[in-house]
Amino acid sequence: MSQNIINEVTFLLHSFLLGIAITFAYDGFLVLRRLVSHSLFLISLEDMIFWIACAIGVFYMLYEENNGILRWFAVFGAAIGMLVYKKSVSPLLINILTTVIRRIFHLIFGVLRFVLRPVCFLGKKLCSFSGSSYRKGKKAGK
């Protein structure tokens, strides 16, 4: 095969992989949004920053591999990569990551609650003791 054809196929493959990488990165935002509620303004701001970063990444790929020339098959390759990833792996990955992260947080907070229970118990006893002695002293002074 001609070296030019090999370069074009490699460029198409890199475009396809870039589409997958972009969608994978966006899935990180989707997982974060499932874990922590976001306002519409914050979602819009995150999306704007994300897509500016993606545009810079796409431009860099075009600049490095194709001297900055936009080729429609590269756009097509990225779009197909996004679509294939979004329809195959993405829903499962988002659900798994969300579940795993929630369980990790529940485990961490459960351990912290168990470890800090004696401290909280002592704190409550000290507060109730100092409060009751304060009230007793105040009543005695009347």
C-alpha cells in the first residue's frame, strides 16, 4: 500500500480514537452530575469549558497529523467514534462508575461514623454536663 494511504488510514483511526476519548471524558462529567446535583448555570459552564478544551485537542490533532487542514473524513471518524462508544460502552460504564463511587463514599462515611462515634458521644456528654452545671449554678445564684 502507498505510504499516503497508510497515513490517511492512521489519521482516520486517530480521529476515531479521539471521538472515543472525548465521549469518555464527558462521561466523567455525567458521573459527577449523578453524584452531586448541579445547577443549570454550572452545567452550562462545565459544558462550555469542556467543549473549548475538546476544540483545542481536535485542533492539536489536526495540526500535528494533517498540518492543520480540516478533512471531513476526520470529522466523520470522530463522530463515528463518539457514536460507537456512546451506544455500546458508555451507559454501562456510567452506571458502574456511579455505583462504585457511591459505595466507596458510603463505606468511607460508615467507617468515619464508627470511628468518630466515641468522640461524638464524649462531646455530647461534655456539652450536656457543662450545660447542666451551668444551669445549676445559675439557679443557685438566684
